[in-house]
Amino acid sequence: LVTSISKLERYRSCPFSYYLQYGLKIKPEEELKIQTLNTGTFIHEIIDEFFEAVREAGIKLAEITDEQLAEIINKIIDEKLKQSQNYIFTSTAKYRALVVRLKKIIQKALKYIIGTLVQSRFEVLGTEVEFGEKGKYKPIRLTLEDGKRIEIIGKIDRIDTAQSEDGRYLRIIDYKSSARNVDLNEVYAGISIQLLTYLDAICEEKDFLPAGILYFNLIEKNVSPKAKTEEVIEEEIRKQFKMKGLILADIEVMKMQDNNLKEGVTSKILPAGISAKGEISKRDTNGVNKEEFEILQKYIKRIIKQIGEEILQGKIDLKPTNHKGNTPCQYCEYHSICGFDARNNQNKYEYIENLSKDDIIRKMK
């Protein structure tokens, strides 16, 4: 089975939807309109090329000005719009206006991305990092009990590393166009395993230590009209760009990710905080210790094998997941085919429990 993590997550969220898309290869009729996928891919490519351009020009991130930032971004975007695959962005006046908006969005997001790097000891090791025969890392390969194999290929937005006395730490950063967080209930269910899978694979191949998996929200929401001063507005925007996710609950590693962390301080750039007594703040920190991280990494391999076995056995049940009322049916393009209706006794959701972190780790163990 040659696959990707997103396909495995799709299968676990609804096996029948996976079958329609990747088994029967049914596609919706194409329309000339920009969708989230178009803008998301476009933004990711710009950010990747920005870091490449900065490296080639020998510009230090800590010294880059807003004017330089805007100049580099505008140049990259103007070049990309000449490429045939991006014709849709120049096809109508409405979409050309969207490009102007995208330039502003990317410039603002990169300003805060740079801030999170300058404020830490972590450095970018790679962007748009590929797992595959021609990628930076080899495909992730797992062998099932019956001898069949799973080969996972894919791409991750960014990987950062930092050196300490213990060894070299690694963190995975994923850019999102909407707010996202790591929910261990979804990890346990197998519908949110991408970042942990890539983290585990790189740590195993390069002998890195895990520091965290983080989401960076690229697009800020509207600022409250109550925010009157520039300082208040800036603070509200900064909060919206704060990374979310799961980190290693180790004070020294937390400080490596935010140079401003100290006793009595909550990080402004990631989910970490230290109490006035110098201990990890449970309220402000979303983290697990080293032993718990190892449990998560072992579990990821197990759940991938389990999903792979079900796919190879041809299980295509119509059973979408339901976690706190959120179901894949809300965005599924195949509802007219399956006709899933929870009011029908024949149709059942696969409910995901809402357990505490400690309970989930215990179940994984």
C-alpha cells in the first residue's frame, strides 16, 4: 500500500468516503473558482520560496526589515503568477484583487513566523520537506503481520532543530489557514496523526529528540472594534498568530523555543508557561514528558498498521467519525452518493470519546 498520511486520516474518518475518492476515483466536476486548496497551496509555496530566497541572499532573519519583506514577497508572487498552473489567480478582476489581499496576508504571517524564530534557539532545517524516493527523507515503511507492507510518502511544511547538551531537538511546524490544535483524542482515533508520524520518522532516521508538533495559523481574524490603540491592536493580532500544538514538557527545551520564558511568564509564541515557583504551568502548557512522547511515537506506528490492514482487507464501511458534533460529512463531496442520515437506524457514527490527556496516554500504553 503506497499512500500518504492524509489518505490514512481520510480512511479513518470515513472508510466509504475514502473508497469513493481513492478506490473508485470519483471526482466532482471541475469549476473555474478558487477554493481553499488553491489559496492554501499558493501561500505555502510563497513561504517556502521566501526562506529559500533569504538563504540565497544571505539575509539574517533578525535583521530583515518590513520593506525587504514586502519586496521579496511581491517579487516571488509576481513570478509565480506567470506560471501556467496559477492562471486562475489572474483569470478575473475579482481574483486579481484577491492576489493583492494574499500579498498582505503572507507578509503579515511571515512577520510573525520570523518573530517566532528570532525569539528562539531553533533554526529552520528545511521547508516543504518531502518523504519519498527523491525526497530529503526516505518513505516511511512499515511491515504488517501478514508480510504486506505500507509505504508512506508526503510533505511537511517546516522542520526546525536546535542543539542542546542532551542532543539535537526537532520540532515540526504545519501552516494552516484556520485555527488548529493537537487533540490527543483525534490522535488516538487515527484522524489526526500527520505531524506525529513525520516527527517520529525523522527522529528515528536522524537520531533527533522530539521537541514538539506545532500549528501556525496563517490568517488572522478581525480585530475587536474595542481595540482602540495601536498597541492593543498589535497585541490582539499577535495572540492570533500564537502557535498551538503539543510540546515536550521540559523547562530547558521550552526555553530553547522561547528565549523570553522565565519564572512567572507565559509564552507569547507557543503553548508554554512557567509558574512563579519555576515549575511548568499546567494551565498554560500543552505538553507531555519524554516517556509520554515515546508512548505517542510507538502508538503512531501501531495505528498506521491498523489502518493499513483495514484498507488492504477492503473494509469500506459507511461509518463517519463524530467528535463533539464535528463530522467529515460537513465537508464531504460524496453525500449525494452515500445518503448518510443519522436519523436512519442503518446509519451509525463512529463516536470519538473526549478523554483527558492522562487517560489517553494510559490507553495508548
